[in-house]
Amino acid sequence: MKINKYLFLIFAAIFIVIVLSSCARFPSNIDPVERPDKTLYMRVTLVEAPRPEYYYYLAVGIDQANTSGPVPVITGGSTGWGTISGSNPSRLPEYFIEYFAASSSNIGTANIYINGSIDKTKQIFDIKQGYSGSNFVIEFEADMADIEELIRALSDYNPNSMMIQVNFITRENILNVSSAYDAFGVTPREIDGYLDGVVINNTRLYSGNSSGGRDGDNFEVRSGQSAGGFGNETAPQDNGGIDILEWTIEVRKYNNN
């Protein structure tokens, strides 16, 4: 009877470990002390690997009226690579991550900008990249607390319905507005093709690709290919290291708050 009792306790302990492990929202191999409570996750697939001279921007707008968002600069202006749609004078997104000096074999440099200025006190939480078949995938994960702090400073801040607008903008040359670029949507038909209405109080998965578009029918296709009624993709002038094939965005929560 004693042996059976001990066996029961052992099996019970194993069962508890398994149950607790299965409750984790995401892989638990990250130090929980360093892990943010909430993050903004993006996975973007490019036709080819990035090059060190190219620039990539995860751009976030904080318009709580949800009437504007981050878009690429295509006709010049003071901001160089991207701006908030409809802004006059043109202004940068309130929050963005600038990624450069990357290659097929090396992680690049990621800088966080807040209200137009680089903030060296903040670091992106996680970056991964590598090939998926013949295409190339980059994954970013950033602490949502930095974005929420910007929203709380707004006059129309509502703690129950905080929202953001997101875009991923690629640039062959940030000094030449005529150089190859890409962003969400079929360009230039969907130049305002940023993802809008991302409510950050709840977890949700958003995606865009050639077959399913996204919320609002924002398609991603290779340069020169058709996106149905949206016409052919005209940017990024057949440059695979700039050309976006598909993307995924997710608000991730690592606790129950």
C-alpha cells in the first residue's frame, strides 16, 4: 500500500507539471523577469534576404479616432521614409523601430524611436530571422508598454479601447524617395494600406497575403503580380530584398492582466 501511495504522489506531481506547462501562452524559455507583460509581434516574409544597406521600419500610429496611420513617403518631404497619412506638415509615426545592417546570415541593428527621436534606453524585446523555403522571414517583438505610454498622454485616451495603426515599410535608399520601397497593400493603389483599428487590450491575430488579403482586403503580392481588383503590385520595382509577400501582426499577452 505504501508503494502505491508513493506512486500516486509521483504521478500527481508529473500531472501538475504537465498542466502548468500547457497553460503557457507562448514558449516559456524566456526569462520571465525580462519578458514584457504585453508585446506587439510582427512576422514579415520578404521575397529575398535583406541587404545591409536596406532599411526596414515597423511603424505604429496612435490615432485614437482611427482616421490616420503610418504610410511610406513617395513624393518627397521632410520625413524621408514614412509619415502619418494626412499630416500637414508631414510628421513621423509616434513610435517606430528602424532595422538596418541585416543580411541573410546576420541580425541587423534595431533602434526604437519615440516622438521622432531615438531612445537608446529602450531595446526591442526579440528579433529572429531566417529562410522559409526560398523566401526570407523577419520576426520582431516589442514591448507594448512604450506604445501605451504614448497613448495615455493623448487627450482622447480611453483605457478601455486603446488602439493603434501599424505598417511595415521597406526602403532601398532612405535618402532617395524614388528608390524601391514597399509597405502594406498593393502600391500605389493602396497607399493608405496600413492596418488600422488594432485594439491592444485584447489579443488578436491579423495577417495579409496574396490569397486572403486582410481585414479590409489589403493584399500582398510579389512585384508585378496581380492582386485581382486591386491591380498589379508596382512597388518595389522587382527588388526581392524589399518586396513583402505576407505579414502577420499579433498583440501578445504573457499574463492574465
